[in-house]
Amino acid sequence: MNFTGRILVVDGEQHTRINMKVRLTSACYAVSTAASGTEALRRAGIVRPRIVVIGASLPDMTTADLCHGLRALPGGGDLQILAQAQGEARIAALQAGASALIDHMGDDLTLLARIRGLMRTDPQNDAAALPSGLAEPATAFQHDSRPRAVFISGQADIALGWRHALQGQVDFSISVCDPERALADAARGRVPELYLIAADMNQPGDGLRLMSELRSRPGSRDAGFVIALHPERAELAEMALDLGAGDVLAADMANPITAAEAAIRLETQLDRKREADQRRLAAQRQMQLASLDPLTGLHNRRHALPRLARLHDQALSEGDPLAVIVMDLDRFKAVNDNHGHAAGDAVLISVAQRLALALPPEALLARMGGEEFLAVLPRHGADAALAVAEEIRLQVQESPVTLPPECAADEIHVSLSAGVAVLGGELAAGPEKLLARADRALLLAKAMGRNRIVMAEARLRPELVT
């Protein structure tokens, strides 16, 4: 059996532990059990579960005490804790660090939906869940510096009642709007940190459809989502959690105890969102650093080759030209040998800056290694590519590079040679062949005296340009 995650079940009743283990194992989870809070704390340090499910029958401590103890363990801050509790014990469990609550263990569908939701928000899953795009739409300026929540209901007085019940108990601002306004704001980039949405508004289940729509949009997909349910619609809890809700609350918040619990659970969702945002940004920074050359700040070979392949395929599918320029600094080894590696680094940094200035905005520029650079020019034919390559050559040779103070010389003149290849004819065979043609043209430019550009034709009949 292929297990999807380890769960620790804690309950003083043996039959509850056995039943839970059977049900969760059949759902492809690896399950360990503990008969007391003390045993749970010991086993959690051994088995390293991703989720701890706490039942109602603990012989030696309260649910809140166990939540405190689990959070105090090494790595306990990342644990997902699902606790069964009733009455005021629910608030105590949330305050002690419970991630989510359940009313009883017998509701298999809701229990499994809760577990799937907690697995989905587990920190270990964040990297895999990253969206492919790194840029996020800007959020409109908010005068209130606190996080913002938007409450949405079919009737404004219901959402206003939620706001009235929660104000003074939460540390975030609350706005009330209708579904159409929420979608329009999201399209303009005005996205709150948290949505609280009534499951049923004008039609049954339309709140779930609204949540799905908001979660499908790039600007609002990373917000937190909570669904408000009436007791007679409890069967929607499983669906809401599987569609991406972080939590499901009772829609009636008139009771002060219910409102206090709702406030804590909404704050918990905001905390989760903040943590997820931080992990996502850290992962994005790592991805960006992995694709950059640390010396010049240009893209590196690891990034450039897959990007070249995508641009090549796009050019073929759209019938557009595509040009590749492979460049190499002339006699760069002599720079390091005669002036030191600090001088060599200064030359590479300066040349990278000049290349970036000479290239059009849509071009891909990368350092391929050593003193070799690559430029890929979408929608550039032979003449346009040669004009860009000549501009690059002139930019590099026109003015000397200033060297660091520790070097013997104050400045040094450098030049580069380049090979240009354009997509077309035989070159449509693939990006590797396109790059190989440019490489061979570069070698010919070197052999012909350096500081020049050579165009590689489909049959490799080079044309001297300078």
C-alpha cells in the first residue's frame, strides 16, 4: 500500500483507537496510536507524524494540555493537530494550538476531509504546490495596516451580523460585500488575506462555487478561505474542505461562545496564510537564486537551456523567427593571468551590464560559464539579429573596463566574438542544433581574428560581418 502521510491517533478508548486506525489505514495513511497524552508526546517524538488526531477520552490530561505539549516538541510548530472537543474545551484547545476541531469521530466523511485539508496545508507540501509564475498582482493600498477579511453572504445583514459578533475579538479589519463585488475586486488585484463565505446564498451551494472561482484566479488563489454553514447543511462540510476551505464554521455567531471560537479559528487561518506566504516567498527566492549566476546576476545555463527550448517551440508553432547569439570574450585568460582574478571578475560584471543594455527587453541573456554568454532573440530574423550582435560588439569594445584598486592597472580594454544562428531550414530540427550552429560560427569568428561576428547559415556557409 502506498501511504500518503503518517497520523498519530490519541484516545483513551481502545475500540476508538482501533476503529480509527482501520479507517485511516484504508484511506492510505500510515497510522500510529497512543492511549494517553503522555504516550502521545513520547510517540510523537519517535514517529514524527504530520497530523495528530486527539479524541475526547484522554486519561491523564486535557486536550488543551496535550496541544501545548505537542507544540513544545522539536518541530511541534509544524504539526497539524485535529482535536475533538465540546463546549468551552473547544476554545481552550484552539488557544493551546489545535489546527482544527471536530465534533465527533464517527463522521467519516468530514473527518477524512479535515485530514485531507490539513495534509494539503502541511509545510512539507508547499514547494510542490508552488504556482509556476513567480509574480503576484499588487494589492491596493490599505490605510488600515492590519490584515483584511471580507465577509460574503447572500444577505448583507447576515454578514454584518458576523462582523458585529467578531469585532473587538479579532486583530484584522472586516469588510462586507456581495459575490459580484468580491469577484470584481479580485480581478483588480484588491484581494483580502481571508474570505468568510456563506455556503448558501441566493442558491444552495453557490458560496462553494464562489470560493472555487476565487481559488482558480491567480490573484486570489493564495487567500485564506472559510465557509459558514447552517447546521442543517452540515453535509456540505466535506465538500467545502475538499474544494479548498481551510475551515468550516457555524453560520450562527450570535452566541458569545460560538463567536469567540469563530474569532480564534479565523485568526488561525490568517496565521496559516502568513506562514504559507513566507514559505512560498522563501521557496521562490531559492528558485530564483538557483537560476542566477552569482557574479553577474544574469540567468545561468541551468535556466537558459530550458528557456531556449520553450522559445524555440513557441517560434515554430507561431511561425516567428528566432535568433541565437553565442558570445565569448577574447583572450580572457590573459586578463586573469596578467591582472588577477579580481580584474577578471570586474570584466565579467561590466560586460554583463553592457550586454543587458544593448539587448531588446524581450531577449533572454545568460552567462553560460566562464567568459561565454548567450542571447536569445524572439521574433528576430537574420538582419535584426546581426544588428543587435554588432551593437553588442561595439558596446563591449568602445570603452575600457575600470579595474579594482588592488589591480596593477586602472583599466583594461576588452572585446568579444560572436556566432549568430537563426531558426529556419535545417535549423528547425531543435534548439540544440540551433545552439550548435551558433557555437560553430563563434569558433570561426575566433579563427578569423576575433572581435567580430559570424552568421551561421543553414548549410553552415558563414558570412563575415565585421
